[in-house]
Amino acid sequence: MCGIIGILGRGPVAEQLVDSLKRLEYRGYDSAGVATLEDGELVRRRAEGKLKNLEAVLKRQPLAGHVGIGHTRWATHGKPNEANAHPHAASGVAVVHNGIIENFRELRDELEGGGATFASETDTEVVAHLVNSFLVKGLSPQDAVKAALPRLRGAFALAFVFKGYDDLMIGARKGSPLAIGYGDGEMYLGSDAIALAPLTDDISYLDDGDWVVLTHTTAEVRDAKGDVVKRDVMKSGASSFVVDKANYRHFMAKEIHEQPEVVGHTLARYLDMASERIALPMKLPFDFKDVQHLSITACGTANYAGYVAKYWFEQFARLPVEIDIASEFRYREAPLRSGDLAIFISQSGETADTLAALRYAKEQGLHTLSVVNVPTSTIARESEVVMPTLAGPEIGVASTKAFTCQLTALAALAIAAGRARGTLTDADEAKLVHGLIELPRLMAAALTHEPQIERLARDISKAQDVLYLGRGTSYPLALEGALKLKEISYIHAEGYAAGELKHGPIALIDEKMPVVVIAPYDRVFEKTVSNMQEVAARGGRIILMTDAKGAEEATVDSMVTIMMPDMPAAFTPMVYAIPVQLLAYHTAVVMGTDVDQPRNLAKSVTVE
């Protein structure tokens, strides 16, 4: 959601703060700011918009303090302007915040009644004034934070610095991630390891409810009960160079083109390629034969990965699957059977709704397995089993390589489930695994169609609405294609199961409407062709994504046919995802939108 960085340094920290914020800008970019101690006084520099605006402010008004906090914001409370930018401050304290303070109105009324004057519309400023109210009563900074934290309801990560204290920083975490970085005579706080990578590779993560008191050489962590606790220090796998675009114009383009490589890495984790067998690297704390029902929960693009996996688990393992949007899962109070399995999918591993669903499933006695791209994330740490996706850091807000790596890990797990339940033979497993092994080559072949898709994007950019249609596993991919186009081009798009066309959406079709049909030649191809005929009869402009056999058998003229390589029908979503992603990407480029940082969105959604 928002990005936090804090540095207790041995020299001026403003430049380091901004450098770390650049690595966190994928989490939000409505505004940014830093606060440092200058001769014991708290001084802030803030700017609306992206970090380049803050850099310009700092160039005009530099800061020399050795202690500081920084923030890049995705707006929740208040407009994305300078007044609402973090850090927020009261006379003795400055704070940066990721999350939402749910009872901020109640606290604000109380604090204003006590004489506090607010300068922003945000919930965060309440935290600064609340802590300051305890400071003016004579409490130490540590005791002031200790007194304030129980008053806050919601999900948050917080970092504080204090007037007159040049060897002190305090962090707190409830629901939103926060990591401690350990340096040589320096200490750090950050939203994730990516932010801390240029500074240190020795990090520890606060558990939910923890708060930490940092000096230049120490970190004292206390849990929610106030007891001093130890949190493991580990080596971070994040690279200092992860945000390099290489020769690509945007991170999204780079990440689309990385997919053959990172899917290959993920396959290597879960397959024995020599014997063409699934080789999960972890022991499962359950037997798939004992699982009667599988629940899959996720948000956004990860949710569509779950939809594809539903087809796989039901077909390969004959295991009934129910899939939920995470924000709905725990509120509908679905009956769950203790001992069954719940799978949670999240790129960041910090998605608030998905984390809440995980905790609910654990309360109901379910086994929990997470598919995440950050193996040190909260969802990973709280799951019984973790399947890392090995996509590497994904900076573009619109997910691409994380999606296909999620699908890769889920496909391996579904095959393993089929073998364990006796619904797949050795020969079946070998055939499916062979299909997975071919994916990197097939994805590379799909990327060769980029020039054709780039030309097509010029036409799509003129449309006001676009429909995406698919059947079987291509249906969730149609949903994902529509989401991608909406996210980064701002063109209205909808994905539908092709068979649903005549049940309403067909009313939208006219000669101006592009209709993207995702239709590999499979057992439902003829059904999809009949839906294409319905579109053609009403003048819709068909863009067909299929293979050579499909192109030959299609009896409907299309505006454009994007010819995908021949491949096993089971795993077409991973390969067909590439033209879907490229079409959204190039349409957005033609339209001049901010591809990597589309409006109103953030990479990691850590509030409900």
C-alpha cells in the first residue's frame, strides 16, 4: 500500500531515504516525504506526486540530518496532496504510516477537544498527536508509543522519530509488514527487504503486534504483551539492483519478457525434469487422499490464477474446489471441514484480505498452504506450507510474471494431488510434466508476436469498451485480460465465459466493439467458434488468439489472428497470458498512460 523507510545513520540520510523510497514506489506514488533531525529539531520535506517532485524539493531545500524517516503514499484518507503527504508531525514527534487507523475520527475528536490542531485530512496525523499527547505529559518516547499503540484500531506499520533524540527510532507493526535492518553502527526500518537491500542484507521481520526501539547499535523488540522477544535475523535475498529496467522502456515490459526464465526457475523448484516427475521440495503435513474439499482464496490477478487452478485440481485430482475472493471469504461464514486444505495466493504475501482469510481458515482447523513470491512475507510465515514462485521482484503494479509463476506452482501441486489421490497414472504424470517442461520454450515463441500485437494496440486504443471471451481455463484468462487492460490503459473491459455471451453481454456488441477471443484448439473449441459467430453476426471486431489448428478450423473471419504455438491443452493459460499482457501493455503505451504506476493503484494492498 504505502512504503516506509527509516535510517539511524552515521552521516546525512536524506539521499539514502529517497533512494530506498524509489524502490518502494511500486507500493504507492500519490505523494512522498521525508523528515530528519536537524540540530535536534524535526524538519520535513514533502511533495505531491512522484518522487521526482520530492527530489526537486530536497535539491532546493537540502537536509543534513543523520536520523530520518521517509514515505511514499497510496492515498486512503485524504486527497493526494502535499498537506496529506507523510511524514505527519506534532510538536515532539514525526511519524510515517502504512495502513488504516479505523478509529481515527473518535481519536481526532478527543485530541481536538484537548487542544490539538490538525493540518491534514489523514488518519495518520491522529497517531502523531496521540503520541505527542503522552509526551507533553512527561512520558518518554518509548512509554508514549507504548501508551498510544493500544488506542489504535486497524492495520498499520509505523515508524517514529522524536525531537531532541538523535539516537532513537521506534517502529510498530499490526497487520502491515515492517522489517528491521542491521548495519555497522546504523539501523534501519523498511516496509520490505527490497527497500533495505542497498543498505543491508541482515534483516528481521516484526511479528504482528510487535514494536521495536532502535538505537544506532541495538534493536529491542517487544511483543503485544510488552515482553522483550527475539526475532530471527536472516540474510535477505533481495538484490541492490532489482529495480534496473535493463533496456526496456517500462518494468512491465521487462517483466513480461522475463517470464520464460522465471517460469523455468519455478519449474526447476517443483519438478524432477530428468524423470518427468513432480518433486515437491517440502513435506506436506497432510495427505491429499484425506482432503475432501479444497478452498482457494486470493485477490485480483492472484484470484484468477486460483480460478485456473480450480480446473486443474478438479480434473487432475478429482478434488472439489471452491474459490473465494479473499475480501468475501470469512464474511460469508462458509462451512469448513477441519483437516481439509486451504490455499492462499499472493504476490507480496502481505495482502491484508488474504492474510485475514488465512487466519480464519486456521481457526477453522484447515491445513494452510500459500503460493507467494516473497517467502519471508507474513502469509508465508503464518502458513503451514509455502510454495515460493521464484518470479523475482515484480515492480510493475500490474502483475505479469508473478501470475504465470503462480500458475506454474499450482499446476505442479495439482499434479502432485492427482498422483497422491490415484487419479493420475505414472504415464499421466509424465505427460503432464513434459508439458510443463516445454513452457519456457513456448512462452519465448509467444513473445515473438509482439510486433503484431503492438500494431493491433493502435486500434484497441481507440475503443471505449472491449470484451474478452474464453471457455475452460481460457475463461479466467479472459477475466485477467480485461483486468490488465482496465488497470493500465483505463479502457473499460470485461471478461466473460464465452457461453454466457448470449445471456446479456451480446447486447453491447456493435461494429465498434473489439472482442478478444482466447481459443486454443481444445475440446471446447467448436463451442467457442459458435460464440464467435454470434459476435460476427452483430458486426463485432474479433481478435482471435489461437493455434494453427484453431486458425484452420475457425469458420469466422477475424480482424486479427494471433497464432500461438501448438501445445498441450492443459497449460495454455501460461502461454496465452503473454499476448494478453502484451496487448494491454502496448495499448497503454499508445495511450500515454503511466504503465508501471497506473492511477489509484498500488502493488501491495495491505489494508482491507
